[in-house]
Amino acid sequence: MPLFALVGFLVLLAFGRRIGDPVAGWIGTLAIAGSFVAACITFAGLSHLPSGAREFTQTYFTWISVGGLHVNAAILIDPLSMTMAMFVTGVSMLIHLYSIGYMKKDRDYSKFFVYLNLFVFSMLILVLANNLLLTFVGWEGVGVCSYWLVSFWFERDSAASAGKKAFIYNRVGDVGFLLAMFLVFSKVGTLNYLSVFANRHVLAGGTATAVMLLLFLAATGKSAQIPLFNWLPDAMEGPTPVSALIHAATMVTAGVYLLCRMNEVLALTPDAMWVIAIVGGVTAFVAATIASAQQDIKKVLAFSTVSQIGYMVLAVGSGAYIAAIFLMVCHAFYKGLLFLGAGSVIHGLEDEQDLKRMGRLRKWLPWTYATFLVAWLSIAGVPPFSGFWSKGDVLTNVYAKSPALWALGVVTAVLTGYYMSRLFFLAFYGKDRWKDPVPGGAAHHSPHESPWVMRLPLVILAVFSALAGAFDLPWVHHYDFASWLAPVFAHSLYLDHEGTVAQWVLATIDAVMAFVGIGVAWHLWKSKVNRPELERKFLINVWYWDDFYDTVIGRPSQSLARFCAGVVDARVIDGAVNGAASLVRATGSQARRLQSGYVRNYALGIAFGTAAIVVFVLSRTWW
């Protein structure tokens, strides 16, 4: 699985610029298609094994062997890693195909696919690794690829700054990952997942809490949760396929995957689970409120991603690991589709991203409209689309843990239906606002539908967005999602005990809340473009989160840097160095007077010296 992506990266790195557009794109796409086929074959082989035997490790070589630290370059194949590998390679393949058309005529066309192939390779290493250290290699790999892709159009200051912001925020989280690894190794003596789980009793108590909170810090950076969530909307400066691949379907779910992978340790610490659940629930709500007021189509989807991942984190904190993974898979389909649909809109409007400059696009972009409709209904939670089943699964489990957190999740579900409907109505209904003149702007162009190479991924993702809910319906087929993943979570799986009537009531509430959000948005936005009373500056400016960090961290850091530069560096450090130099120079200036160049002075000095030595010797002899 990783080899195809790696070979594609190496081929494009060596020959991509010579090959150019569109062959480089096809090579990159076929490489990921190879990874997907390998994943399908592996998945099929694994599914035919007995439930308790669906786990094996493939070791390539010994990577590190120093003292007591022994780390292999090895992959762990089990239902969790294969679930991740399947949707990572499948969705990535479709996004590569889409990018062939979207990035056409870009000056760095081949470089874009170099980065994409390397990203998929890194993501596969992350989800397939059998130990924490190799996972960290993939973790950093997707991080650096994200930096390159977010700032891909680096000639724009905004893109260059967004790439740096994403990189720095993720490095803050990585401190937690490193400290967690140090702590695990110091207690257990290994970083291998299976060995850690076998000796998890050593981590019981405060150690398990510390390990999981440190890993959760890493997850808040990678999966954009409070307090490290506000890099994600800025990352929309990258090309739209980047947003679909990295910031919707794959990389930002890595934190959720890591927490699920460490579920046997997490189960030892109820305190950490409560922290994770509360942060996830609050993040889902806060991001949903922000998405309700954004004007940029991609930023609405960015905050929507933060909110949906908040649901996944809430599920993890509630012990509902299968529900979290189920939502992750469905989210990859419908959020990938939403981003690609937004890219199709942007492509058809010649790079316009302002929702207030769109309108009635259903007439001009029929394929995009139809597929976007499916994604909208899915994320809003309308039955029978996939979002209804996956989000409902999360909320049912959360209700069994905490009715208060469930209520917060339900309110967020209403907001989700509202802000996605607002986006949908502003983009595809109303007047042709793209015709309105812009002062000093170029003449408008009539919207145009995307080429087939961009439409085909939209159609495929629309099918999965509509039908993926069937993955976890036990009456549909024998191998339902819960049965498939249960062995991975056997020691820590949380099972709600709500009766059939309670489950139907909760499901009905989920559906009603989705329609409430849609209905409110229809009433408010079907014929309106501006509602200042709802688009508050507080929400547009992301709850002033960036301003808070700037005030508390940024400005004091700048002041400290100026003090260090002007006082510590210039006066203390440079003063010490320059003072030492001045002392040496002054000493040399005085000492050089002894070197006058006159022989009579040297002879006189020798005479005085000789006399002094004689007096000294005689005095010692006399005493």
C-alpha cells in the first residue's frame, strides 16, 4: 500500500517537470489507485479471517536498536488500520483525479502531484505503523506536506503566512506527542502498540491520564480542536483539492485515529475521557457558530470540518470509538464532496469564493448542484443519508454518557443544518449576483460546469455520501461496521444500553433538528443576501480567538524579542564580547610599548633583568 504512493512520488520528483501537464497528474493518480487496489486486496483477505485472527504485523527491518529502545519499521494490519487505509486511499485517488482538471495550466502542476503523493505515503505510514515512533514519522510527514500544500501559491503573502501558521500550531501539538512517547517508554520499555496494550496495567492511574492528555494535545493540533483549531480556516489559502484531501478527509482526522488507536490506555483514565469529551463538544458548538457567519465558501466548510471533528472527539471521549470511526468515514465522503463541489463552483466562477457574489448557480452548474445537494443533505443529518446514521450514532452514545453533552450536540446539529443550508441557498438559489459589477473589477464571466475529470469524483463521492450509512446497519448485511471494528476495541468498547424506544426517540429528535436548521435557513436566506443581525463581527472574527492569542502571546513575545535584541543581546551579550575585545586591545596597546625597536632599550632591559635575577639568587642564598 505505501509502496505505490512512494514510487509515484519518486517518479514525479525525478521526471515530473519534464513530463508536465497532464501526464504527471495521471501518473500521480495511478500511483494512488495502485495503493487503493492493494488496500482492497488486503481488506478482502483480512475480512475472510475469523474475527479474533484479524491482526498481523509485517516487519521490514530493524530501524532503531539503542540500549533498551528497539523499534522496527513495521506495519500493523487490523480492522482499524484497514478501515483508515481504505478510505484514505479511495478518497485520495478521487481527489488526485479531480486535481488533474482543477490544477490544469498551473505553473507548478507536477510539483503539486509530487506533494500529494508524498502526503498519501506519509498518511499511510501514520495509520499503518505498529508503533508510536513510526506513527510520529507519518505524523510529521503529513505535517510538512500540509505546509507545502497550504502555501503552494507562496507568492501570495496570505498563503505563505497560512502555511507557517498551520506548521507552528501543529508543532505545538507535537510537543505533547513527543512527551507522551517518552513517558510511555519510561514506564513500559517499548513503543510497540500491542506490547503497550499488553502491559497497560503499568500505566494505570495518573500515568495513563498524563499520556492521554499529552496525546490529546497532539490531536488538538492535528485535528484542529480548541485551543489549537484556528489554523484550519487560514489553510484554505491552498488549492481546493488540498482542502478536500488534507483538511477534510485525511490529515485532520489523524488525531481522532490516534486517540482511537490508544483506546486501551484511554479506558484506564475516566478523567482524560471527560476532558476529551468536553473539549470535543465545545469545539463542535463554537465552530458551528462561526461557520454560520462566514462569507467565504471555503471558510464555511473549514469551520464545518472543525465542528464535525469535534463530534468525533466527543464520541471518543464518550467511549464510542466505533461511532467516531463511522462518522469519520462518512465525513470523508460528504466533506470531501463539499470541498470538491466548492472547488467546482470556484472553477466555474473564475476563482470567486464570496458567497455574496454567487447565486442561482443550479442553472449553470447542474452536475455540481446535484452532487452538492447530496452532500448538503448528508452533513445536515437528513435521513436516509449517511450523516443521519453516523451523527445519530454519536449522539445516542453521548446521551448515555451525559445528557448535557448530548444537548450541546443537538444544538450543534441544528446549527449544522442552518449554516450548510445558508451556504447552499446563497450559492445555488436567489439572483445571479455574479453579474453585479464590481468597482474596479474585471467583467464577469458566465459560470461554466467543470470538465468530466472533475465531475466524475463528484458523482462517486455523492453515491457514497448517500449510501455510506448502510455500513453500520446490521440488518443490511452480515459484516456490519460495529462487528468489523469490535475486536480492536474489545477491552474498552463503550456500549450504550438505551432501549429500542429510546433509540427511536433520539433518532427522531436528530431528524427533527436537521429539518429545523434547514427550515430556519430557508426562511432567512431564500431571498436575502445580507443579514447583519446574524453575521456579527464577533462570529466573523472567530470569537476573537486570533486577537486573544495575539494579545496574550503574540504582542508580549514581540516585546520580549525587542527587549532581548535591544538590551540582552546588544548590551549584555554584545557588551561582554565587545568588552573582552576592548580589554585585549587595550592590553596589547600597552604591551606593544615594550617593543620599541631600539637596541639600547633591549640591552638596558636585559641588564636590569640580569641584575634582578642575581639579587634574587643571592638573597635566597643569604637567607
